[in-house]
Amino acid sequence: MKKLNRELIFLRAFAACTVGGILLLSTFAFKTNKNQKFGTIDVERINIVESDGTVKMIITNVEKFPNGATTINNRILNKNRKKRSGMLFFNEDGIECGGFIYDGTKNEKGHSSGLSLTYDQYDGDQVMQLLTTDTGKGDKRRVTSALTFNDRAANETQQGTQSIMDELDAIKDKELWRKKYQEYVDQELIGATPRIMLGKTRSENNGLFLFGDNGKTRGMFYVDKNNKVKLEVYDDKGNVTNSWPE
């Protein structure tokens, strides 16, 4: 019995020392100032942080993508945003300032995929976006790709926009919803206006498209789906004022 007790004590001591040694080695390994070299790392999410703990970039899979009530830098992000693989960028104040996301899957009708690289207005939404979408339904396929530039509401904030959208989501009356939405647009608290687009449209026109400060088309220089080159200029009411060929 005494011999058994001594063996148990030895095994416990050995186990404790082993665990302590592993923890000690791990601590020193990750605190060293030397760069660590790895061949392959399998990871679900990486947070790039500053020395004060501020998150500057997130690289994540679908499951770990932050949405809902998840907070980053003590702020709730776009809580209703779909989970996707990709990256999110944050500025020096810890505010989201852009991201790179992508997805793609087959469905009962065909397939759907997309990729988006965006940069945001300070404490706002995207002012520049590189976007491509690929949708297949049966034997038909539609692909659009574009680089777009937008004007954002001058008084927009990310937290303010989320509060406004929560308020609007609770309004069931469509007329009241439109009225309330326009009030916030007039106050420049929400809203975006497209200004420049370079790429391929849904109508299969490839070219440069310019928009006025009200979002209406003012000029287009493009090649249409019949391979014809066209140049068109519009007034502020949407009427063609000049075109080539005439």
C-alpha cells in the first residue's frame, strides 16, 4: 500500500511538472520578440490587434464572422449582416472602415456567388466598392462586375444608421415608412448616391457611367451587348441631350 501511494504521489508530481513545463514553454514561445515561422496554420479566425488591444483587422471563416450582438472595439457592427468568409478593416479609432468578403454556392435553381472589396467613409458606409456577382438560373447566367464610387450622407454614423434602421424595421405602414425614411435622408443621416461606375451592367453594357448629385445618369460611354460603341449625355431630368453616333 505504501509503495502504491508513493507511486501515485510520483505520478501526480510528474504530471504537474509536465503541465507546468508546457505552459511555461508556451508562454515564453509566444512572448518572444523573435518572429515565429510556421509551415501551415489551420485557424478559424485571426484578430490583428495593436498593443493596447484595439482590433485593426479580422480574418475569419463564415462561422466566426462577427454580426448580431458581437462587439468589436466596444462597438456593435452591422448586426443583420450575412456571415461570410473574408476580412474586416478598422481604423485608429477602432471603427470599421472597409472589408473584403466573398461567397458562392449551388442552389436549387443554379448557383450564386459574389465578391466585394469596400472602403468606407469615416464612421459610415462604403464610398468605394469593387463588386462582382455571378448568378445562374437553369441555362441562363448573368455576371456583373464594377468599380463604383458613392457619396454618403454627410451626418451619417454607423451606430446612428443602425438605430435608424431598427426604428424603420418596426414600422409596418409602408407610407409612414417612406415618409420617415425621407426625413432621415433630408437630415443627411442616411442615404447614398452613386456617382461613378466602371464596369459591366445588368443590361450587358460595358463602360463608364457618370451620375449627378441626385443619383440620376448624366453620361455614359460604353460598348453595348451588340458590340456597338456609344456615347450619351443626359440632362437632370434624364433626357438625352447629346449622343454619338447620332
